[in-house]
Amino acid sequence: MKGKGSGIRGQGSGEVRSQKLEARSQSADSGFRALPSVDKLLESEELKPVLEHLHRRMAVRAIRVYLDELRQKIQAGESAAFAQDELVRRLERERKPTLTRAINGLGVILHTGLGRAPLAKAAQEALADVSEHFSSLEIDLETGRRGSRYRHIEPLLCELTGAEAAMVVNNNCAATMLILSSMARGKEVIVSRGQLIEIGGAFRIPDVMQQSGCKMVEVGTTNRTHLRDYKNALTPETALLLRVHTSNYKITGFTKEVSLDELVALARESKVLVVDDLGSGALVDLSKYGLPKEPLVQDSVKAGADVICFSGDKLIAASQAGIIVGKKKHIDLLKKHPLTRALRCGKLTYAVLERTLELFLDEERLVKEHALFQLLLKTPVQMQREARNLVRRVQADLQDRAGFTVKPALSEIGGGSLATESLESRVVAIRPKTMHVDELARRMRLHRPPVFGRVERGEYVLDFRTIRRDEIPIIAAALLSVFHQ
Ligand SMILES: *Cc1c(COP(=O)(O)O)cnc(C)c1O
């Protein structure tokens, strides 16, 4: 236990103390004395139900942190008293384990906070297989010598995208940094002002450029960038033209961006390279299924981009990973870059990626078996039926405590994919009568497994775009227990 802040700090000792300080230290003493001891709290009957779900050491830790905070406040002369509710709240947050399955009623399929998409069954099985046993991660089966971990995914990615070579790193942010560090360190990188995105979690293109040691040359304006803007910015120091897919926002109206084909033609003429950060990494054309269109990795390869990168856990919905595909000579250099070792993925990632990518070889099987497509392709009829099913399970019991309505809504795919497009969905909107809607949302989050819903205009909204049928009984049980608490 770190002894932070416990006890009275001896600042200014030996100095003349004013009467005010004297008074403060007296009230501080009584404030300290009013605090319960850790041992007493651990034995307390009232805390027993919540303590049952905690590791003892973690409970002691949470109690000490809370008491220390109170002591520091008292010390600083602020009013602070022990509040059991607050401690219970804190202890509930520590309930073990802290990383568990969750129920996503937010309607956002690729929600980074909720771990993005669930995995395909085949990927879950692969995960169990390589985690229980030793694995063939980095060994050549023919010779028994050290091999390459890329071999599990490189042929698949080349087949699926048409690229010459492929590799993976920890995530797409890592992929971008590796590419820029390896291909443009100390040189200039030209990018359109309309593509200087921030993805969230401090991933901003200008920062990534700086971190990678290249000089960003912005061209065009926020809404319009022309080919001549790139042309005029070219210097002998230019290493590459970077295109970034603006996956999480859309500029509409009087706009212009230069197509990848045009960028590639200009780059060839000027002997520089083109890198395409695609973000979501669509491998199938979603518009076939009535969903919004995302740029396909195959199209970027066909257009001739030298290196293309995208996430493994957006529209591929495998594990967190940054996938890089492109011309062999560039990928070979990336594989040898010192950063690559620091950014590499482990066996669990490779297992999940390999089995998920295999599904993409057969689109018919993919849409049937991949959890992502099961959610993307849910029909309004199906969602309506499921929403009604939930209401049927709870309405009679809870009619005095809440109002329930099934209604249409719009949900987004999320995860920086198709963020500007919405999908039609059905929701159950719950208007609680016995507690504030925020309290309902909080209690549902603290339920095991936690349930996440949107709070909208005084209603707690559960979106069936992201709720699976087998989760309905769990949500029903959560609602019953939360309203009867
Ligand atoms: C999502 C996204 C990233 C970051 O990808 P992570 O896999 O989350 O690191 C980078 N660039 C674009 C264009 C994105 O959409």
C-alpha cells in the first residue's frame, strides 16, 4: 500500500501558526477520528454483500484509497465525511473480474469501449485451441526451425486483397506509425487538409506524422483539395502522398478530394509513393446487402497504392490488429524495421485473424457465420420481434415502476466505420417511474453481466441492432433485479 497522504504533513512546522490553522487542525483531528478503520469496514455486515464479490486484497486497496482521499480533504480543511454509499459504489466498480462480457444495447456495433465486434465462432474455437496448448506460432513445420508468424495470414490476405505481400502489427495506429517511420522519416509527406483526422484516443494524423519523424505538408482546404495542390507541393524531399479515409465524419456540400487513381498517377510520374490509410478495411461490398458503401481494400490495391493499412477489428471484426498490405519490396522493408518487433502481435491475435480471414474466402459462409454480419444484417422484423419479446418478459411485473415502448430508431455501425451512415433498428424505450433514468442506466451497467443502453430524453433505450436473441432473458433478469433493488 502506497502511503499517500495518510497522516498530517509537517509543512511549516516551527513557523508561527495562526489561530485559524490551530482551529483547522483541531477539526481535522476530529474529522480523522470519525473515519472508520479498514478492519471495521471489512467486517461490517452492510458491506458483506458487495465484499463477497471482491478479492480481499483489492477490497482493502479500494477502502484505503477512499479513506486516504477523505483524509487528504480533511487535511486541506474541506468538509469530508465517510459515506457508505460512496464506498459501496467504489467497491461495486472493483467487482471481480473487471473485464467481463457485456451486453451492448447501444446499437453501435463497432463500439471501441465495448471491445468492438464479437468474434466469429471459428475464431473463438481457434482461440481456445492455441491458448490451451502449445502452438505453431513461429516455427517452420518442414524444417523445424524458426519460421515467420506472418505465414498464418499473409497468403490469405494476398488472396483476399490482390496484394503482393502482407503483415500485421498491434493496431492500425501502429501500422500508420510504422509505415511513416520506415518510408518517410526525415522526409516530407503530403496530405489533404480534408483528411487530417482525429480518430479518438489521441490518434491524430499531425501527431502521428511528428512522432514518426516526418514533415507533414498539408495541401488544399478543409472542403476542397485538387490534384494541382499535391503537384505544387512536391519537392525533392517528398517521400510519399498519404491518403486517409475520413471514416468518422463526412464533409458534404461544395467538396472535392482527389481520387486514389489520380494520386497514384501523379506519384508514378514524380517517383514518390502512395500510402492509403483505409481505417475500417472493408473486404466485401456492403452495399450488396443494402448497407452503406465503404471503400474496399481490393480497390486500393487495384488502384496501385504502394502500401495500404486498416484495422483488424473494424469491418473484419477479428481481434485488435493493424493489417498492412501492398507491394512486396515495401512490406519486406517494414518487416525488417526495428519498430516492427515492438509492435508485433501474439499468438491469440494470429489465431483469431487466420480463422476470421478464412471466412472471407467464401462470402456465403461469411454472412451466415460471422457474428458481425449477423448483427449488420438483422432485419427490422427480427428486431421488432425480439424487442417485443423483452417487453413481454418484464411488463406485467414492472408496470407500476416503468413504461415500455417498442419503436423504430436509427443506429450507427461505429468504430470509425460508416460513422456518418445510420441503420434502421428497433428499440425498447423504458421510462422509469421509481428512479431517475441515469440511475437506471447506472444500475444496469453495474449488473452482471453489465448492460449498456442509451439515455435519450428521459428514456433508457435498448437498441436491438446489437442485442442478440440469447441475451434477451439476461436483460429481462437484469431489469427485474434492478427495479426491485
Ligand atoms: C480507426 C482508424 C485508425 C485507428 O485504427 P486502430 O486499429 O483503432 O488503431 C486509423 N486510421 C483510420 C482512418 C481509422 O478509421
